[in-house]
Amino acid sequence: MERAHTIVLCGGGVASLVAATLAQNDAQTATLRMTLLHADDGRENVGLRARHAKVQAQDLASARVHRIEMRHLLERSAALDPNRVPPESLLAPQLLIAAMSHALSYGADRVIWPVSGRGDAEASIAVTNTVLMIDGLARSYTKSPPAIETPLSDLKPEQVVRLGEQLGVDWTHAWSCLRKGRVPCGACQGCARRKASFEAAGLRDPLLAADAVLAV
């Protein structure tokens, strides 16, 4: 029996770690192959995110990381400013197209997009429209494209953290800081969002302790 193959968009952060772990737990590990697709978007923290993606893969059975070059996602000025990122409505379709392309090439069964919602209808509609658009493009190539799944899209960030806690993930293996230091800066948008998520979940983030920072 051929093993099922899952592609997970992996930024090396909290959501991708939770989504990949959830996918593994929901499947029979012996029959699952998993590729964590990591996009090099040119931001200054790309090296740390890539290394954490590799560590996440090591935590998962039968998983590997495939790194793709997508530095066109950021203009040069945005790459130099960690708090400047492209609008999600422009970024997500490009990442999903890349994931779908690799899924078709690998003969994968599904693509997992670990996007989490804000708990409002507008965000849910945006996710649904993006999925439908990429699925429609894929169907112009094949009648049965890989399924696109968004297991976290109905969850707020703090709910994603609670789910990860239930799954027993190692939070030191998820990197959120937009800077490139070995210890989270605590000042960028990535650190602020992570702090708010853990606080809203009523949990302590182990990555805040300097001695718990992953040695990469």
C-alpha cells in the first residue's frame, strides 16, 4: 500500500508546528509521509525559521523539509524592516500555488495551510475564497487535485496555543521573532503576537527563558 503524502506550509512558527503535529496524530504514522514546505522570503530571520522548520520535521515521523526560494514575496525595503510584510491577501495565494505545484509533482494527497483565524466571519471568508481560487486553478490541470485543508482556520491564536499544549508540542521548536537574534527580541510584531497568544491561553511561553532557546 502506497503511503499517503501530506504537504504542510511551514514557516517554522507556532501554527505550522501545531498543524503538522495534528496531521501526524490524525493519521496512521506508518502510512504517512510529510513534507514541510518552507519558503525563503528573504526576511532577516529566514535562517532561524528554516532551522526551526528542520527541528519540527525531526519531531515528526517520516517528515522532511523542502526549502523553496520565494524572495520575490518581499520588496527590498520590506525585507529590511521585519514589521513590514505583504498583505495576506497577496501572500497566501502565492504560497498556496507553490504548495499545490509541489503536491502535484510529488503525487501528494493534500496540502495543509496552517492559517489561524481571528474569530470573525470576514477572516473565514477570505480563507475560503483563497482555497477555492487555488483549487480552481489546480482543477484546470487535473480533475482530482490534492485537497487543501485549513485545520486551524476556525481557531483564534490563543486556541491554537491551547491545542498545541494538548498535543504536547515543544514550543521551543517554534520561532516567531522577526529579528535574527538567538533570543527573541520581544519588541517586533511577531514577538508581540506570540506573547498575546500565550497570555490569552493562560500559558507561559518556555521560549521566553534564555536558557530554553533552541541551540541552532
